Amino acid sequence: MYSHRPQSLSKPFPMTKKHPADTNAATAADIERSIQALNKMAERLWGDGREVEAKALLDALDGLNRALDRIRIGESRRLKTLH
């Protein structure tokens, strides 16, 4: 059994709450527009008889929608604490 860990993996990543200032960060609205475009793509795939690909895309979009909900909840909480 190989038990030697590379040195780069021997130390865990630091757990900081700092988020890098990214001026190109996507907003919830940007993400929602992308989700809607991908949903249309899934509909086209389904219409073309490619149900397996469409289902995989719809499953991924479901996860993205849940993440978007969490982002919106976080944004609304942040706004409440700022006002």
C-alpha cells in the first residue's frame, strides 16, 4: 500500500472567511440567465430525441438552481444586516 503523501497535500488549506475582491463576480441575475439558456438547450435536446443528455443537463440545472437559491438567501441576509 502506498502511504507517502506528496508534501503539497500534507498541510490542509487555511480556513479563512476572506473572499477575494473580484470585480467580475457573477450576480444571481447573471446566473439565472445562464440557467434559463441551458434549460432551453435541454428542451432542444429533448425535442431532438436526446433524452439522456437532456436529463443529465436538467439534473445539473436542478443543482445550480438550488445553489442560486442559497446565493439569494445570502444576499438578502447581507442586505438586511447592512440596513
